Amino acid sequence: MVNPDQDKFKEECGVFGIFSKESVAPIIYYGLVSLQHRGQESAGISVSNGDYITEKRGLGLVDEAFKDYEIGSLKGRLGIGHVRYATFGGGTLINAQPLTFNCRLGNMSLAHNGNLVNAVEIRKQLEQQGTIFQTTNDSEVIAHLIARSTTDDLEGAIVSALSQIRGAYSLLILTPDKIMAIRDPRGIRPLVIGNLDGDFVVASETCALDTIGADLVREVEPGEMVIIDESGLTSNKILTGKKNAFCSFEYIYFARPDSEFQGKNVHVVRKNLGKILAKNYPLEADIVTGVPDSSLSAAAGFAEQLNIPYEMGLVRNRYIGRTFIKPSQENRITGVNLKLNPVKQLVKGKRVVMVDDSIVRGTTSKRIVSLLKKAGAKEVHVRIASPTVKYPCHLGIDTSSKGELLANKKNVEAMAKAIGADSLAFLTEKELYLGIGCKEGLCTACFTGEYPVPVKSESKSK
Amino acid sequence: MVNPDQDKFKEECGVFGIFSKESVAPIIYYGLVSLQHRGQESAGISVSNGDYITEKRGLGLVDEAFKDYEIGSLKGRLGIGHVRYATFGGGTLINAQPLTFNCRLGNMSLAHNGNLVNAVEIRKQLEQQGTIFQTTNDSEVIAHLIARSTTDDLEGAIVSALSQIRGAYSLLILTPDKIMAIRDPRGIRPLVIGNLDGDFVVASETCALDTIGADLVREVEPGEMVIIDESGLTSNKILTGKKNAFCSFEYIYFARPDSEFQGKNVHVVRKNLGKILAKNYPLEADIVTGVPDSSLSAAAGFAEQLNIPYEMGLVRNRYIGRTFIKPSQENRITGVNLKLNPVKQLVKGKRVVMVDDSIVRGTTSKRIVSLLKKAGAKEVHVRIASPTVKYPCHLGIDTSSKGELLANKKNVEAMAKAIGADSLAFLTEKELYLGIGCKEGLCTACFTGEYPVPVKSESKSK
Amino acid sequence: MVNPDQDKFKEECGVFGIFSKESVAPIIYYGLVSLQHRGQESAGISVSNGDYITEKRGLGLVDEAFKDYEIGSLKGRLGIGHVRYATFGGGTLINAQPLTFNCRLGNMSLAHNGNLVNAVEIRKQLEQQGTIFQTTNDSEVIAHLIARSTTDDLEGAIVSALSQIRGAYSLLILTPDKIMAIRDPRGIRPLVIGNLDGDFVVASETCALDTIGADLVREVEPGEMVIIDESGLTSNKILTGKKNAFCSFEYIYFARPDSEFQGKNVHVVRKNLGKILAKNYPLEADIVTGVPDSSLSAAAGFAEQLNIPYEMGLVRNRYIGRTFIKPSQENRITGVNLKLNPVKQLVKGKRVVMVDDSIVRGTTSKRIVSLLKKAGAKEVHVRIASPTVKYPCHLGIDTSSKGELLANKKNVEAMAKAIGADSLAFLTEKELYLGIGCKEGLCTACFTGEYPVPVKSESKSK
Amino acid sequence: MVNPDQDKFKEECGVFGIFSKESVAPIIYYGLVSLQHRGQESAGISVSNGDYITEKRGLGLVDEAFKDYEIGSLKGRLGIGHVRYATFGGGTLINAQPLTFNCRLGNMSLAHNGNLVNAVEIRKQLEQQGTIFQTTNDSEVIAHLIARSTTDDLEGAIVSALSQIRGAYSLLILTPDKIMAIRDPRGIRPLVIGNLDGDFVVASETCALDTIGADLVREVEPGEMVIIDESGLTSNKILTGKKNAFCSFEYIYFARPDSEFQGKNVHVVRKNLGKILAKNYPLEADIVTGVPDSSLSAAAGFAEQLNIPYEMGLVRNRYIGRTFIKPSQENRITGVNLKLNPVKQLVKGKRVVMVDDSIVRGTTSKRIVSLLKKAGAKEVHVRIASPTVKYPCHLGIDTSSKGELLANKKNVEAMAKAIGADSLAFLTEKELYLGIGCKEGLCTACFTGEYPVPVKSESKSK
């Protein structure tokens, strides 16, 4: 099955929290649905009724994980939620978040987007000290560090815990009477603050604010701990002195096109990237097509720039679920276009530019090029609206190992040959910065290998 | 909830059949998934093992209606399938198709896309003659007429039955050893023939052929009965003398953009309609946006023609399921953009052209215009890539009653006011023909009131 | 797996109806649960709101077939319900009852317990006349006969239909404003009338009346049609002149022990049968055990009569569901006592009398005898509280074919040997009558081959 | 609803483990089903493939908690399982066992039947030391104590952990290569060893051995740790010096009648108790009836001793599930006998002895007496085959609080009046010992208040 999503980086998580005048579980539910693209393996909601925390977690999409009455049974005016990334073969509930627990400092619940590069190391130390681990989440490491801090107040314990960890995290902590929202000192993963009729909201992306009708207040700043309680919002700058390193892949692929970061709309950024790509790597062609849904913005920009018609050369079947039945006759259905269908009448005899957002292993690009050629395309030129991915991410994204990355093994020419394209071009890192519209403050480690956080070579992503 | 699909005509059904050298249930499953946009209420598959027919029907999407092992338990080398349209509030299984039954002429199964205008009348007559009805399907009327025919061969009985009915039908009949595919004499609903490595396939749209890797052979002709059995395909022209009247709404809205009818690709037709709309109803504007997913082709054509940037002004949340939980605080969530989100940064301060495929009751158009204005659009101009819908359909589409149709009650100016648009324009019927690229042979009854089949005023669509 | 229920006759159905001052669906639900032992394959409820009938049918036990909210959505003050017997391998919904349909005489719904011996014949005739059949139920034959009657009133049409059929039936017919309860002229299957605070109830067994708190009024008499409507209950003797032939197996095995027929409590009858068995086929033994749950009453009577201790020699695992997983290591688990466990300490070294209600194919008896011997029983004597089953039933019970019946092939001595028993005895037909406490009026066809209704040799039970 | 199970002590758990030559998950599944009466809230299975542990836990009965394919995906030749007790309103998955975790000493999984009286105290201490708790299980306390032990080998760490806890426990610990089975030093909860074709099995009751076809080897002794690994079974007496105190309620009510403890079959013990009750508290009566299913053995013994007919005066509806729909008309269905039906013909005008196993709060006894009287019983005499329950259990059973226990507030005469019985009698503690057939070594704390383990008054049962 040609599945355009299969050969992509996987975002790890989305988080959402709200302190309201009314019951929050339905609002968190909507918030999580709007962040669903950030994680489809499991979903969870924790709410506090002022005295203690109730939680429900489930496998699958948000509307699979929660039944109607379960939302109703989660009573509370403050709460947090989490969606977790998709793996093939189904996940286990034990790793679903938020992680709720009791300790010396009370009852609390943690929702975490990101990845710690020294989690394995700390885990080993904690185990040596007699700690048990029930999950394989980084979040459980954070929970233990908080509980074991000798500081007497929760804020202090959190600062102490975070001072021991290194990596990317946008973290929500729910206690019986407040929500704490914290972003790592480099601001690697996104986290924004919204206002819903006077109630404070925190979410991974602004699209979640739009969905529930909240207004964007501002982003949580790198190294900031925001505390939302009955009296409103207070801010503490708890971790300082690091250079910003916001994940550039949020712009390139992860975020919903209607979200914005640092005042920049994601669709607009992608379209810019497409225009720059067109300007710097032009060609003569009959049509431009994107690969639905992720590269449509970049493809539109590319087409606009070169004044080549932008066509729906590939159509996506929206009804193919994740638990699709396996064909009984393997050999026969192999070539079948279940998820992506080339439109023969559009591509036949044409010189086609296929714009995609990125190439990871290259396997899917190869299949799509082949689909287009079978459908009659005379030439297929591939243009990628990001630089070549040569290094794995250790900061919250599920990437292939270095050896599997196509660009790690081959130069662009060899890559073109490998995927069967008549030509192939990528953006440079400089062009990426230009398209995003900033000069610094981005993490581009997967392109350059320059990690913002010291990374041991064998550090394993979650 | 602003749901762009809510105020649309509803297609009634999709059908699929195949006679193969191998087990067909998995292939029918894939075929139905690719026709899922034609019906989401229920799905069914009937297969024959050469001796008798086995069937399974279920509610919901194809992958909800069938469990993996159920596909495996449907054994047979020939079979047919059906998807049925979505209603709100859930359907009943009793009306799901195919309809399988036994009669004098043997065991058979019927899958029907279309609507009979004299079904109620015939039903009353049959009841008077002692017939019981277990469903409210037109298909059961057809079954009874076949069974009650005095002709001794099945083909004759079918011709006799069809000579009594009036209306739209693309009909598949499975018997233990063959598939019969019949199209009404005006060819109102689509039906195409494909070839999968030598096996014959029939389907409502060509996208189903592409999905399973079959090649298009040709359309079943109006009034033709195609019989597919062990010896191949034979054709009988059984009903003649009527003028073609292919449903123009298949081009405008129903069909998947990658399908083609009469040699014309649907996306290309829609883009043409958008271009004609732009040419004949031009305006100055900053951006053009479609309403995802149905009007994206027309919007792209519109933008291209006028050289106005085509932007993703509205983003659709793909993860909102059909069984979405109801908000507990009605008043609060009312304004919420669960399914459709305007991109503020793109529309703020802009003159926006919103291109849509059609307006039925106008309620959704009104809400989307309002969303765009709230998001900061300076002006919102609505352009509709089809004529004004003034008459209900009686031929296979679930439309509102005449009184509810916005265009039935108001002229274009009043309609613009009603939906809050700064300007509004529709295509004329002539422009529609031009865009589709033919001079005659289309049913445009919902625009003109000129039904290709005599219709009693109170005839009720299924 | 030794399953004491596997080698039994299968009752075909249970029916329940009520006309009330309040919503009846929950009461029908309870009534069906109390009749669950009569059928576990599917369940259905039809109710009328005075104008039209709404129905819901589902596979499995009553509480699997209906979700809570579905009961709530069935609105009406009169209604009927049905449970259908269990087959292995799962049934199909299409055959679940009640069967609801429209015809010349209006909207109605049928629930049927019994079997027609001339259904196949009538079906063929009806098919020749152009009738289609969607199910393989006898009930559909009845529906067609009613619809095709030329009489103008429903009662007349029903009488006309029933005059054409032969066999066993306890039949409930729901129309929009009344319930009709009819019993075949021989009264083969049971049907009782109850009174719940002034509301009339009909049910297959009195245990259903007890469960909902209704009092027994009387049985529906053989050949009687009882009509329950707004004005109360009226009775018509519509079919006369036949000798009573109430199924003796209702006493022996099918009915719940707390039910009563003809003023006789089922448990008391079974205990009597056990006593007579003990008196006429006595022996010396250490303990008596029944096979839970069906023969506990007879075993208790047997033990009491001979003053031998009655012990729980076999214990049943109540939590083994019907959808039990299959062992992955076939060979290993074969000998395993999943459903029935002999109590070693009770049977070891003992002379055991195992009392059972009947022997059909003998396969289970053989396994249980073997279980007891393996558990250390010195001798196992089998006593059966009914005569030898030599003939299949054609009147509403799913029996093995004649050739499979152990008693059809062997005399008692050979049977004893076949099942490994040290001795074996059955009741005679005369002793059966004595134990039930009547001299005539019972159907004992499965023991004697004298069918109360003429039966063609190849007539196939449903 | 009169539910005979509602007013009973609730057993907390059942455990099962096996080290085999073949895949064990299906065998554990069967073992758990046979222990299902010990817990219906949740079920879990952990298996090891030699390297690491895989687990699956689910809510509900064993066959609800596990789907067929899930059993197949648990690969390993050694494993343990757990069933947890039923609460009303559904449990939470977080507390389901086995509890699987990683710590300094490796990967392990714990299944625990019992209750610790100092768990709350230890938990507080551990929290002060920085430990987080994710569940409210005692088992998590044990896990932390093992992980925090400073001993370097696992056996030593377990001994160290257990030396800190007080209470009842039958404990299974699975590591990647062995199973450890431990029983508290007083042997309060049962635990037996079996042999299945050379493979060692451990289980809460012998009925689980019978079910899978294993032979009883012996019980795990109080204070013993049995280690089962590749090389077979080794035994360590790790906790000594305490007097035996096996829970007498296992004999009275919890265990399945076909199980045996200390060489005594449970059914036989119960029958003995019934006989002693009859001998010492005789009366004239017409029939004896038990309350299905728990007191049938005692009732049979009672009837046998006094030579009064033993009748099925109460019949249980076996098909009433746990998720039974709520009646919509509360008032109307209140009096309804959904779960227990008195057989009028047996009790009408009779002097009835109702034998039950125990009285806790007395609410159900009262209802059943009332049912029998309404059914026409002239007199209802209640005989209880155990002493008066005056004290709550703190050792693994979910009891009502002291104040709710009927016998705590009233003498026997007043209790008789409270439940509406014409007479009432209990066994004395001495008679209980006599019936069980031992002189010492039983825990009878709920009758006497003499707890074998020091108990703080506010100690809360799990």
C-alpha cells in the first residue's frame, strides 16, 4: 500500500491544559482532537475536582480512547490532556499519558511532549537507588526526580528535577489546585498560552486555541514556568542561559497549517519554502503536484512562483483507516493504490513536478514516483521543501537510525536515481532559515548534526 | 459545529462487483472503501461460491461494518458490494444492501444506486396483491417485480421488471453463477466496467478501478444489461429510446476528483467550472480560498484564471469523527470551529473570495462567511461553481424539500444578503454545460425543474 | 471440553408480549432474560407506539443484543419479544425474530416458537407464485400466508393462514394497536397468560411472569387466539378438533424448574421422575449425583427415594462463556475439564449413580462416565429420567438425525457398553406419564415415533 | 433486585502460575477462568519469554479482559495470572494485577492475594523517602520494598521486604527466568502446588489444577518460598515462628465446592456444617432449601440429617449479567425477582428451612425471607452454617464496616426479627471447628475479633 504518511518523521506528542470556571473535560477533549496530528497512539485526560485527580487514558484516536459517558465522568474545573504518537502494531496503555501519581508532595499528573537525552542514564541511577519503573516513559523519570527532591515546596522540587535533565520538553503538571506549564530552556518543543473568555489555556499549537474559540495570548517562553491557578497566571523564569532552538520540523511538517509559531503562520512559511525552492531550483514542467496532505502548501508556492499549473495529481483516499484489513492474496494487491491515487488524465504525457516536504528513508518517494510514471507521466521531477535529512533526532521525534536515512548514504544525484526521479532538489539550510523568516534560534540538528543539547551517540529516542 | 458537509446533497449509494479467478471479498472491500464518499451509513458484500450466496451487511463505514475475519468468511469468486448514504441519527440495518433473497428464479442479491419515482405506487399495488415488504428500499420493489414476472428465464424477468419502473438506477444483480450490471435507459447514475488482469469489474466510479489496479474498459451504456459469467462479458441493450440524462451533480460535487465520466476527469471539470466562474464573474480580491474538500478544484481554477493567490484560508480537522461527543455546555461551544478553522493570518484584512461547489439551504455558507469575517476578512465574496439549486432531486439524491432550498425562495442578491456575503455569483446552466464540455445529455433538473422522468409532485425520495 | 449442554436437544425459542399502561421495552427485556434458556442465538423486541412498530434485533444473549440506550429508544406501550436458540458457529441476524413487515393489512411483527412440518412445501408453492423469501424462518411463511389471504380483516386472514399450516406454534403477532397470541390446535409448545397490575402479559413460561412480578392467569388453550388490546383480553377458539399433544420434553429438560405447566411445577415433576426411576430401577450405591444443571431435580428425587446420599459429584464452572478461546495446543488440553469438574474426594472408591435427564447421541454421557472413573469412581451407574430417544423431533426442537440417536441404533445393554456405564436404565413411556401426572395429552413422538401431526420422512427441522 | 451475592463478603483475588515446556498463556487463561469466583473486576496475565516480561490486563471477567488474539500474542513458557475482586460501579485498570516493573534487580511481575495491615504506614514512610505511587495496591508497596532492599540477590531482597510487612499474602513473583510462590507465615490465604505432566503449577485453589488436568502436589506451606525454574522446584522456609491461621471463610463461602484445603473437600466440609447445624438446632419443617449457589451443600447436609425433603425452593436466573439495564420505572420493577425466584408450588403453605452460609448485613436475608413468605411459605426458619459475623476482616476480604454487621448490633433473637425469620440459628465457633475437622490453625477473627496479626483499629482493607 502506498501510504504517504509511512515514511515520515513521527511527532511524539501533543499537550493541552485549561483552568476554567466550568467543567473542562469536554474542552480538553476538543483540544486533543485538534492536536490529533501530533499523536494517534493513545490519548489521556486528567482533571482535578479541587481535592484529587481523576484520569482516563485509552488507546487509539481521541474518539476511540474516550466514550461519551467517560468524558462526563471526569469532573473538574482544571485539567490536562495528552495525545501520543502512532506506532505500527499498536501501543500499550501503560505508556499512555498523562502519568498520574502520589508522592510526598501530593497527588499530581504529568503530560510531556519531548525527549530527554539523559533519561536512560538518570533511570539507571534511580534504579540503583531502589526506584521501580512501571513505564518506559521519560515522564516517569521526571516524576521520580520531583518526588525525590529534598525541597519542601513543589515549585522548588520541579526546578530541582528539571535542573538534572537535558533535552526537549514542553511539560504540563496538574496538581489538585493548579496547572504548571513549563518549556525547556531552549524552547525546542512548542507551547502556547490562550485565553478562553477569561480562562487560561495551554496547548502545543495555536490551532487548538482556534478550535475551542480561545485567543492566543503568547507562547510560553523557553525556560519559563507558568502557573495557572484560581488567582490567574503567574510566570517564573526558572531555567536560563541557553540559546533558543525551536524545532524547524514543526514548520516543515509536524504542525497543522493553520497554527502559528513566533508570529508566523505555518502554511505561509511552507508556501514561502515552496517559492524559494522554485526560485532557486527552477525547471520547465507542465504541472506541479503536492503529496496530500503535508506538502500542499509548499507545492502551491512552487507553482505560483513558476506560474506552472498546480494540479491535484495525487488524490488521497480519506476513508482508509489505520486498522485496514490485510489482503488475502499478497502478491495480487501489492501494487494497489489504496491510499494515494494518481490522476491519469492530469499526469499522462506530462512533465510533473512533485513537491514534498522532506525525504527520510526515500522508500515512499520512490513508490510515488513510480505511481506517477505508471500513470503516464513523461518526467517526474522531485522538489523537497527542506534540506537533506542526514542525522537522527534525539529531541522528541521518532526518526529512523542514521544508517537508514537516504541522505546520509547518498548525494543528491544518487538519491534522485534511487527514487527514480528525473531530477531532485532540496533547500539549503540557509534557504530554510530564509523561508521561515528568522536568522537564528532554530534547531536544525537533523540537517546539520549540530545538536543544541550534548547528545551521546547511542542515546536512544523514546 | 461548522461542518462543511452538513448542508450538501447526499449521494445515495455506490456499487461494486467482480467476477474473478480468486476470492473476491477482499477486492470488493477495497472497492467499497474507494467508493466510501458515496455512502457512509452502511456497507454490504454478497459473494457466491458457485452454488449459493453468502452475505454480510453492517452499519457505518466499510471498516466498521466488516471485521477482518468476516471478510475471510465470505468465500466466492464472484460477488457484489454496496455502500449506502449517511443520515444523521444512524440508520437501520434492515435497509442496508445488497438485498439477498430466494424466489422462483433462484437465489440472488441486488445492489442498487438510484431512486425510482414510481416505487411507492408499485409498492401499494404489490401490497394489494398480497406481497409483504420487510424494508423501505426501492430495491425490494425491484426484487418482487422480478420474482412475480411470468417469464421463465431470469434475463426476461429482469427486463419485465425494469419495464415497469421509472427513475434512476445503476443495478448489480448477483446470482450463484453470474453478475448482471444494468443502467437505466437515461444513464442517470454512473456505472463503469473495468478489467483486472482479465477479470471483469463493475463499479460506480473509475476511482474504484484505480484503487484495485484495474483498467477502465468503458461505461455501462444507458439501457444496457451487461452479464459477466465464467465465459466473459456479454452485452444486451434492453431498454432503449430515451435521451441521456447523466446527473450533472456527479461532476459538481459527488464524485471523487480522480474519477472520470465520459472521458472527462472530474477534477479537470471542476477546475474548468472555476475558471469560467472567474472569467464571467470576476472581481478584485487578495486571496481565493476553497471550502475543503469539495471545492478545492474549482477554487484553484478560479484563482489561476484571475491570477489571485490561492490560499488555504480554511483548514479542515481530519480527525473529527462522525460520532463526536456532544458538548455539555451547549451555549459555550456553539461558536466553536471544530471541523473548519479559518487561518487568521491569511484572511485578516483581506478581500477573500470563497469558492464553493453549490448552495443548498445556505446555512453552512452563512456560517463560513461569518467565520471568515470574525477571523478578520475585510470582504467575503462567494462564488459558486454551479447554477442555483431550485428544485429537489427525485432520482437518487437526498435533497431538502423545495421550500428549504435557498435559491427557491430568493434571488441572488437576497441570497447574498442571507449568507452575509459581500457579493455572490453562480454559474448559469449554459456555463455549466460549457465547463463540463458537452452540449446535452445531462440531468440538470435540480437547477431547471425539467426532470428527465415524469415526476409526481409529492414523490418522496428514499 | 466436556460440555454437559452440548449433547442435548435444543429448544428453538421463547416469546414474550405485554400491553401496558407504561413503556414496555424494559419489561420485555426482563421477560426475555428469564426465557434466555430457551434460546441464546439472538434476541429481538418489537414495540408499537400506537401508530407504527419499531424493532431491534441482535445476536447473542439478551444483554449482548441490546445496549442500554437501545431499550430506551424503543417507545411503546405494547410489544413483543423473542429469543432464538443457540447454534454453534454463530447465527445470522437475518433469521432473528420478531419478523416485522408491511402488507395489505398493515404493519405487523411476528414472534414464533415452534416448527411447521409443511413449511418447505408451502414455501415452494409461494415461490412459484412469485413470492420472495429473505429469511429461512417458518415465520416468513406465516407472514406471506397472512398477506396473501383474500379476507379483509386481520383475524380472518390469520385464521386462513393458520388453516394452511401444520405443526407446532406458539405465535405472537403485534399490530400497531394490539397483540394476538395464538397456540396451535394441539398445544404442542407452551404459552401462558399473566396479569401484571391489570396489564396482560403472554409468555412461553410462567417463570417469565414470576420474574416481572405478574400473576399467572391461565394458559392459552390449544387452538385459541387471544387478542389483547386497549379494551382488555378477548378469546377466540379458532382451530379445533385436535387432540392435545404438549411436548413432554418441556417437563423433562427444556423448561426452567420454577415454571409450571397445566398446574404442575417442573421441578416437582422432575423429582417425581427421579423417584419413579429409583423405585423401578433400584440399585445399591454410595452416592447419587446429577449433571448440573439440568438433572439436579431428578437426581435429588432418586437419592431421596433410595436414601442414598445425594452429593455434588460434578461441579460446573459458571464462568465459561460461549466464546471461549480455543486452546493453541489441541492435543494437550483435550482431556481438560473446563466446564464440568468431578469432585475426586466424593467419588473416589465409590459406587456412583449418575442421574441425567436424557441421552441423545450419548457422546457427552460417555465423557462424563469417563471423567468419573478417572476421578476414582469404583462403579458408575447411569439412570435416565426419561425414555429412550429413538426418533427426531419435527415440532420445534433441534435434534440430531435419526441415525445419530444412540437409542435408535442400540438396545439398552449396548448403550450402557457404549457409554462405559456399569449399568444403565431409562423410564418407560408409561412411567413418564405417571411422573408427569397425566394419562394423555402429551407429545412423546421422540420416544415412540408417533407424531401428533403427519410428518413426511424427509421434513427438515428448522 | 434480589441478588443473593450482593450481601456477601468479597474475596479479593485469585492467583495462578505455571512454568512449562510450552506456551503458557492459554493455560493461565483457563486457570484464571476456574478461579473467576475469587475476583471479577479485572484479570491479568504476565509471561516471560526468557528475556523479558510481557503483560496484558483488562477489566471484567477473564473472557472480557482478553481477546483471543491477545492470548496468542503473550509468548512465553513461564507466567503468572491474577483475577481481582468485583466492586460495583466498575474498577480502574490501574489497579489490575499482575504489577509489572523494572528495578535494580531486574524486570519482574507481582500477583498478590491478601491484604497487608501495615501497608498504609509503610506507604507513608516510602513517600517521605521520595517514592511515587501509581496505584493504590498493597502490591506496589511490596514492589518498592523489594527494589529498595540493599541485599544484592533477589531472594534476599524479597525476604527483607516481607520481613517488613504484616498481614495476609499469597504472592507470585515472575522474573524473566523463574516463578517464586510465597505464602505468609500464618498461611492465611490459600496457595497450592500442582503438577501438569511434569510442569509445576501454582494456584489459589485445587479446582484450577483439576480444570487444566494437573495433579495436586501439596500446599505451599505457611512462610515458605517455592522457586520454580528450569531445574524444577526448590523450597525455602523463609518466614517462621507464627501459628497457622488459615481463613475459615474459604471453607464457609469463598472456595469452589470442588476445591480442597488441607486434604478436606470444601463441599464435604459445608455439608458437615449443615449436618451439625441440623443436629444442634433441629426443628420440624416441611422442606429445606438453600440459597443458590453458595449454600447448596450446607442445605443438603441439613436436609439429610433431619430427613426433611431438600427442595429447589429458590431458583437462580443464570443469565442475568453484571451490566444489567436499569429499569426505567423504578417503582414498578422494584419488587421484581430478577435473580432469584421462589418456587411457589414448593413453598406455598409449607414450613420452610432456608439454609444460608453466612449473614453479613442481613439485608439480602431479609429480602429472601420476604420473597418466600410472599410466595406462600407458612413459616420461614433460617439456619446459618457459620457463626455470627461480628468483626470486619483486615486480611484480604472486603467486608462491611463493623457498624454495618448485623450480628454486631443485635443478638440472635433480634436478628431473627430484623430479617423476618420465624426462627434463626447459627453455629458456634466450636461447631465450626468440628465441621471443618480441625482443632486449631484457623483464622476466625471475623467471628471472634481475635486477629492473628496485630491490627490497628483504623486499618483500611484494600
